[in-house]
Amino acid sequence: CEAGVSAIVLKSIFEEQIEEHARSMQKMGDHSEAADMLVSYVRSNVLNDYIKHLKAVKQNVNVPVIGSICCSRLGEWKSFAKVIEEAGADALELNIMSLNTQKDYQYGEYEIDQAVIFSEVKRSVRIPVTVKLTSRLTNPVAAVNMLYSHGATDVVLFNRHYQTDIDTDNMRLVTGKQISSPHNLYERLRWAAICSASIPLIRYAVSGGVHSGNDIVKSILA
């Protein structure tokens, strides 16, 4: 904040983080009732930790603090959004990620799901809600326009999927390189320019590849 930052976006609370944590703890066989209770317990704890972090940040800064939810379907996230709002978040970022691998997937399903999730969350809170788009879209302009038609006023270009790699020495899957590169900026500049020209009433933020003051200038110019 002392350097002049105008807002802070917190790290995302991840849908798959909660589900994976619940699976790793599950030692109760196939009892569905016990499994549901475990998932609910994990959800509650992860959300409580996130809320504590959000409140601690709010107490120590004097700029807007933006909560972030990473999800791939609607589920419990409407209620999560409300809790994050009540904890003092000034806005909410929806990071809607989905790796579509179904053979019967119909083109456009992801964009429709994204608009539905945004609409449902937006109706449940009063704070601004922005959507962080994936770069893996056939037509980002159409995706932004669909969000705009559902009431979106802000989008972020773009999120990044976690990368996977193979450790050939130990023959196992490992996490790929996660740190962004200045080369990531080019794609953001392209679509910031195209989308803002086509749908100028949406506000755009660039995420990823911004590694210098000059990169910030380029993003604003785009």
C-alpha cells in the first residue's frame, strides 16, 4: 500500500482444494452420510481460514480488498460469496475454470455455464463481481459480450491453469512451471485491445505477464 497500490486481490479459495482435502481425509468407507458430513466439515474450515485472512488484511490496509473464488460449477459458491461479502470484502473475483475433456462436449457450454454462475453469484451479493476469464476460449469477445448481457461490468484477462510436467528420473507427474513470464503479456494485450474496442462499456484488467512499469503502460494503451 505504501508503494501506491490501489486495491488488493486475495488468493483464491479453490473448489478442488476443498474436494481433494475431503477425499484425503475420508477413511469412513462408503457411508454417504459420513462422507457428506466430512465434506461439510472441510468446507467450513477452509472457508473460516479464508475469512480470518480476509479480515486480517482488511484491518491492516486502507485500500479495497477483493476476495476471489475459483470454481467450475455453481454448487455452494453462492453462499460462499455471501459470507465473503459479510466478512468485509469490497468486491469479488470469480475465477471460473474448467478443463473440458468430455467427448460429447458441445461448443459454447462453458461460456453459458460461466454466465449462469456469474448471474447467480451476482444476485446473491451487493458488492461488485468481476469474472476472470480463461484464455482457452474460441472467441473471448463473444464470452465477454455474453457476460455483459448478464450484467457484468468488469472482466480480467486471463487466468492460468496449473501446468503439469513429468519427472522422467523418478517416472512421476510433477507440477510444471507456475511463475508467469513477460511473454504471457502478448496474448493479454491482443485481447484487451480487441475486446475493449468491441465492448467498451466493460472495464478490463490485465493479469499475467506484467513484469515492469512499461508493461503496465502497454496494458493501458491496449
